[in-house]
Amino acid sequence: GQDTSGSLIGEAAAKSAALSHAGVSEADASRIRVELDRDDGYTYYEVEFRVGWTEYEYEIDAYSGSILKAERDIDD
């Protein structure tokens, strides 16, 4: 289960976790969207952004900041 004893990491931390995992600087990313979401009692941030034609989608644990899901899609 999720350790919910701490506090939420916050949207800024979730965003930078996703960007650094993608190896992308915030200046290079566009259409950045961060949303706090809850699913099956699990709380996470959904982070989406684009770099050029590539679309990134992340789910970041809202308490630990660990990356739950990382997806990358190329728009053609």
C-alpha cells in the first residue's frame, strides 16, 4: 500500500520528478499539465507534457515522489 503518513509532495515536485526522469528541462516542455488524482485509494499526480512531437505521461506517487508510470508517445 501507499505510505500516506507524510504530506503531499506538491505539484511542483511532481512536475520536476517527471521532467528529470524524461531528461527534459521545463523550458523545452510545452503544454505541461499536473493534476492530483485518486484511484483505488491511491493518490498520485498525473503529469503530462510535450517536447516537440513527443508526448509524455507520468504518474507520480503523491507522497513519496516515486514514478508509478512513465509513458511516451510520438505523434505522427
